[in-house]
Amino acid sequence: MRRREFLKIAPAGSMALGAGAQGQQAPTGTGPAIGTCGKVRQAMLCMQRDAWEQGVAAQALLEGGERAPVILMAREAALRQDEAGRLAVLSCWPGVTDAAANGQAVLWAAAESKDPRLQGAADRMLAYLMHKAPRTADGTLFHVADKPQVWVDSLFMAPPFLAWAGQHAEAVRQIAGMRRRLWRPEKKLFSAIWDEGRNVFERADCWGVGNGWAAAGMTRVILCLPGTMAAERRQLCGYVRDVLDGCLGFMRPDGLFHNVVDDPGSFVETNLAQMLAYVIYRGAGGGWLPSSFLRKAAAMRRAAWNKVDRYGLVQGVCGSPEFSSPGTATEGQAFFLLMEAARRDWLAGGRGRKGN
């Protein structure tokens, strides 16, 4: 799916707030009954959000087809832009790439609303990444400003915005630099944190959500690469296929994964399943992943649905604010919605229901 095709469907309609796929009803006393997706969305919007959380929430609404909420969230991200150009900054967290997770929503909102302030905010975010942000000697972005470290999270935060802002080659270069440091070919998994200063892994664990960030981030870049970059697109498709193969080898019978993918002693976690299901539905819908993956996506999707509580909170995700134990988190809510949006678009594309 190319960028123009995606822009046509992204704002086309609102994610239904009526009966969910399982017909679940809101608990008594919470107002009008809404479906499961509506409850998950509502819970997400009630959460306090840091820069990357605002970005992934806005992305979920954008891919779900919502206009006004995306514009409102983009305006808030621009309002909270710091002097350096980072969007949606609320805390003292020294994130370098997290703020860029807001970039696509701000770009879309600028075009949709014709608000020059939003375009200016996107331009400043881009200028920060391209010219000001700290990076390695070969130009790979650090994840935090106070340490020379490359984190797997950055694969979702920065390259998709760079690609959507027209910096396709830079997006691919960033993916290559991050992957070169974090990819573990013997495991077919990403490690979490590389310390460039010490030339060692700061966190060698193959964190589940980190692998999900990587797969989903590369998928979003694939969606908008121009036809002139067919070779790069094939390469990225191969990278996504590699991480899917690596993760799926550790999928539990219940459709979930351990927080450290290859460590059965770590807690059972929900969000990686949603993230990989999102990737599979986007890849199958785009024709660059085989349909054989769809049964895995369906199993992971069922597991995620079983984790939604009566208030719409997706339970058992790597939980905020510390992300060291199971709980709830904005990205857990957002990726439930992103998974559903990707599945909707796959079905609407006439790919059929096999494996659903």
C-alpha cells in the first residue's frame, strides 16, 4: 500500500463505537453502551501520555479513520513542542526520537486542516531529527540525549516520520544503522539497547515489545516508500519477515509471548501479539507477506481480545510507567486499535477471510 492510497483510507470513516466484534456491552452505570473497540479507545484517551504515547495514540486514531480527534491531538502535540523542535514534550525525559512518533499525525492534520502552525511544527520536528539530534559517527540517531545509546524503540519513533516527511532515503538509513547494532542474527530477534560509547549491549534482552516496535516501525516505512525504491522496499520486507519468524517461533499456545521473547521465566505479555498481528494484516493486505501468516495473526488477535477488561483496558501488556511488569499502557491500547484497523483494511481489500 503506497502513501497516497493510505491517505485515502486513513480519514475515510470513524472506527465504530457501536457493538464490538464480540458484542460486548459497557458495564452498568458507565453511560451508553459501546463496543469493545470503543471502550479500548475511550480508555486510551483517558490515560496521561508522554511524547511517544501521544504519538502512538494519534497514529491509532489516524489509521482508524478519525478526523477531528487526530487534528486535536496534533494541535496539542504542537502546543507542547519544545525549543529544539521535539513534539508533545511534557516531562524531563531526554528522549530524542520519541517525539517523532507524533510526526505523521501532525503532517496529516496540517494537510487536512490547512493550519500553517501544524506544518511549521512538523518542519521543526524534521529539522531536529535531520540536523540537531545527537547521533553516532555514522549518523544513526541516539534514543536519549544524555547517553550514547541506540534503542530498539527508535525504529518505530523516527523512520516512519522521516519517510512520511519525504526523507525516504534517510528513513532507510536509520533503519539500517539501528538494525546493524541491535539485530541478533543467531536469535532472529532484536536486543533492546546498544551502548555506542562502550561498544556493548546495555540491555541484551530480546524485549518483546521492542521487537514489536521494530516490526511495526519498518512496516509503516514500507507503506509509503516510492516505487523508485523497490530494492529498499524488498530489503525492509525481508527484515520484517525475519523478525516475524524469530518471534513466532516463541509464540505460546495461548497466542501470547513472554516479555523477553526467548526467556520463559519472564512474565507473559499481551502487546507483542497485537503488534505482530498489526504487521501481518498490513503485510498481507499489501501483498508482501504470504497468507500463511494470517492464522497466527488470528490467534494473536483472539488472545488480545481475551485480555480486554470491562472498562476497555488491555490487561497484561508491558505496563507503564516503568515497563517492567504486566499492567496497562497507552501503547497497549493503541496497538489493539491499530491491529483492528489493519484487519479491517485487509478485509476491505478483498483478501478474503481465510485465516481470520
